[in-house]
Amino acid sequence: MKRADKILITGASGFIGGFLVEEALKRGYEVWAGVRAHSSRQHLQDERIRFIDLDYAHEQALDKQLEAFAQEHGGWRYVIHNAGLTKTTDKALFYEVNAENTRRFIGALARHCSPQKFLLMSSLSSYGIGDETGFSPIKLSDPQTPNTDYGKSKLLAENYLRKQTAFPYVILRPTGVYGPGEKDYFLEIKSVQQGLDLAVGKVPQRITFIYVKDLARVALSALEKEEILNREYFVADGDIHTDASFARLIQELLQKKHVLHARVPLPVVHAACIVSERIGRLFHKSMTLNSDKYQILKQRNWICDITPLQHDLGFQAEYPLRKGLEESIRWYKENGWL
């Protein structure tokens, strides 16, 4: 790789995006951070970062932006499309932001500045429910039957990318991504610190994780490895946990002696999600608990087969869950979250 190689990372102001930018800078790229004008740049303070605000929603405007960029800068060698929506009060927005914006974006890139490789940050949710009897891992060869609007929108984006022929691609489907600054798993850490752990359903969830720095490393390595073309991968650290063991590990790392561990029946959780979603609609606010989230909480098996990732990239997680949680909790404390 030449030092002047340009990379575009969309959704750069988000949790995962910030770490993708950090990893790309570490590797010597000329990093272009795709951020909206109103988005926070709190974690994008490195003076080497260049910014661009792409108008994904309007095809003609996006065409003009990319045409002008190509004329002035010659395009990007790599593009990581990380921008997306994970929660919303209007489910139609999942399809508009996650799928249609992706369709318009890859079309404009193809017309004006095709990258050498394009990476889509998708989700394990694009596969839907796994084996909840024998708990065998979800495999790439399994049918994709997502049961959430979020997962369906990510699958639609994947299909748009698969159909185009202008440039090679990689699709990454991470499992639960955690790390410094992440907000959803933080809520559980905060709850355990306050002495309460509420798990969902009678049967423990089998859950898997990927530390955000490991995910960023996988993304850049998949782009740089020339023989990885038009490939798709699940991304997880390779270990399997339960919701109960996860909570007790948090308790241990927080050195919290007394925590009430309880399991909440699924019907109660379902009702709470419906009420929360209605409150969110009333106040036009995206809520952590909603009907899409209920399907995620309800799902018992989040185990995925990462053998292809290990084979093609020689992937081995640098951050198993204990190490990653230790670093995350330290960050939360140092930054006043805990």
C-alpha cells in the first residue's frame, strides 16, 4: 500500500466508524470521513482526517458530488460503507437509510469513481433466527430469513451490492459489537453496577461478541488482502457465552459483591417493548426497547461460524471478552459514564 492511498469511511462519526478511522490512520491511509454536517466530530479530532458530507438521499446531488471528487482527487482506493440506522421510530427509515441509500451510493460510485474494493458493514441480523434446539452455529450457507425490519433492510443492501458488477466487494456481518463509547451494552454494565441484572426468557441466550478494535482490524485486513474478492463473513471473537455468564463477568470486573440476577418472562419483555416504542413515537425519540429489539432479545442463538474468516484472514481475536470488557469499563470510568 502506498501512503497516499485514499479510503472513504462512511458513518465515521458513529461508534464503529470512529474505530475504523483510527485503524485506517494507523495503517497510513489518507482517510476521508463521511459524516453529516450535524453529526458530532468529538472522536474525529485527528488533524489528518479529511471530511466529506455525502447526500445519499438524492441521486443527482450524489452523482455531482462524486463526479467532482473524482475530478479533483481521483477517487478512493477503498470504501467502507458503515453508515446506517440501528433504531428508529419509523421502520420505513430502515429501508430508506440502510438499503436505498446504499443502492444510490454504489450506483454513483460505479458511474464516477469505482473503488478497488468496497466493504459493506452489515449484520448477523440479516440471517434471522438460528438453531434454537441444538444451538448449532449460523453458517453462511444457511438461508437468510431476517425477522426484524433492521435485518431485512441490511439484507436488501447486501443484495444490491451483490447484483452490481462495477467493483469487487466484501460483506462483514458482525455479531454483538462492544467497546469504549458503545451505548447499548453499556446499559447492562450500568445496571449491574447498580445491583440489578435482568435477563430475558427462561432459556439462556447463547451470545457472541466482537470487540470493536478487532472488527476494525478485520475490515482493513479484508480490504488489503488482494485475493479476498466478493466474499462474505461473520465476525465474532470465536467464544460462546450465555446472557448469565456475561452478566456475572461484568459483576466480577466491576467488583460488585451483591447483584440481583433475575430472568424476566418473554411476554413481560414484549409488553415493555411495545409500550416503550409507543412512548418513542409520541415523543419522536428512538427507544432502546422496541418491537425490533424484542425479536433480538427473544432470539436464543447468536452463535455464528467464523471458520471462513479464520481460514481466509488467519483471524484470531486480540480481545477475548474479558480483556475487551476490562478496557471498556476502564474507559467508561475514565470518561465519567460509570
